[in-house]
Amino acid sequence: MADDGQGTTIAFASSGFIGEFIDVGGPNYTRDSYETSHMGTTVAKTFNPVDLYDPGEGEFEIAYDPDKTPPITGANEVVTITDPIPTGMTVGAKRQCLAHVTSFSINRAMGARMTATIGLKFSGVVTHTAAS
């Protein structure tokens, strides 16, 4: 198992947008439920899960190159997040999903590199490939 996030990457298949990623967050999965309680239910409400899950959103901090245009107006594209390579393995685990950019906020600091925070909305099934 990897012991830190160093080496995590994210790639946009269509736009080719890339940055030096400082912090990778997401996808953040959620799954709703519906109530099944009825007049005969006693003590506590009961629930069942819905069939579909929401792959959620992600937020990423990157070292930003002002000469690169973020795909803020782009459609969904395949986004691949690759985790660091665990000891004894040759490839890190991957999560792949369609996503589109929902926000792009440039952060500037005097005497420091330019960074940006980029938000993504994931769409559809997230596929997982184990480290090997």
C-alpha cells in the first residue's frame, strides 16, 4: 500500500489539460435511500437504498500555467486519477469516469507559484482498476 499521496496524477483525455497537482479530492460518492416505514413500523424508521449512486464531485489544487486554458466550457470527457505506485507494484490503482469542469479559481500569491482550484462534476459509472 502507498503511504502518502505523492505521485497521484489526473489526466483529461480530450482537452489535454494538465497541471502539477498539489491536492486531489474526489470522487465523493453518494447514494440516496427511500423510507419504507409504515403504520406498523415500531421503534425506528426503515429505509432501502436506491439503485443509482451519484459519483459526486471533486476539487483539486494545482500549480497553474497561465498559458494553458482550463476546459471550463468543455463537455464531459474521460478523466483518469492514478494513485501512487505501492511498494512491489508497477502500476498504481486508477479511477476513471466522465467529468466536466464546474469551477476554476486562480490563486495568486506574491513571490509564490501560481495555483488554481479546479472543480469537477463526475458523471456515470466510475471504473476502478487495482494496482498491479
